[in-house]
Amino acid sequence: MNKKWILPICIAIGCILFSFLIFKDNIFPPKPKKYNLQKLHPEVQSAMEQWMRNVEKKGITIKIVEGFRSIEEQNELYAQGRTKPGQKVTNAKGGQSYHNYGLAIDFAILDKEQLSWDIKKDGNENGVADWDEVVREAKKLGFSWGGDWKGFKDYPHLQMTFDQSIGELQEVWE
Ligand SMILES: [Zn+2]
């Protein structure tokens, strides 16, 4: 090929790529953004991230072990210890847990790379159990804690209800 064509061809390719970048939204329209029910509510997500940073400063590392849970997953969990083998882990059927609406998380403390649910341990040795410290920090950010429930206590569980009962949430999503 004649050398004098190299520059014009490069310019032409550049123009095509450039116009593709500009018009790509017209060629492939982006999918409309919807609130994704498969995820945590955005405010819960950001409070969770803030909370993790706050406790990290106290020398405690949090690991989130559960967030959004689908109705089917919740029903599976409910069956455990009832119609399926295992221990009962929840009293909520599908649709009855704040997890089903992206408003709840379950956590563990990371202790030497291992997940720990030891609510008494004072890993950062400041005289207060780490679990109490992280729960206190979570409440400051608006979470309520499963350990405060009467009856069945769910120590790894935090939720943000925005003053909505499960019944109200079920109505909205049905
Ligand atoms: Zn939970």
C-alpha cells in the first residue's frame, strides 16, 4: 500500500470510532434505570458502607454475610428446621422479612480472616465487646438490631425499616 494513504485511513478510522462513541447511546439505547429489587436499598447500602468505615477505625472488621434475599430463598430458609433438616434460623416466610425488600443485612466480625459470631469477644481490647460496639455504631446510623427483639433474637441482623411494617411493604410490592 502506498504510504500516503496511511494518514488519511487513520483519520477516517478515528472519525468512525469518535462518532460511534458520541452516538452509541442512540445506536444502543441504555436500559432505563429502575430500582433494583435484587439489591439493597440505596440508603441502606450507603449507611452500611459508612458503618463499616466507622468500625474499621475502631479496629473491627465487619463482613456482610447476607443482604437482599429473594422470596424463594426466604421460603427455603423458613423450611429449614420445619419441613427440611437443620436448625430453625428464621420465623419469617417469604415476603415477611426485611431482607426480602433490601432493607436488612446480616453480619459477622472478621477475626483473623475467620468469620466470628462471638458476641462476647473484645478483639480490640478496649474493655467493650466488639459486637456491642458495632451494634452501637449501626444504631447511630439508623439501623435497628435483631438482638433487641423480644423472643427470638437475631444477633447478626440489622435492618432499616423507614417506619414501614412488613404488611405495608407487602402491599406495595404485590
Ligand atoms: Zn437477617
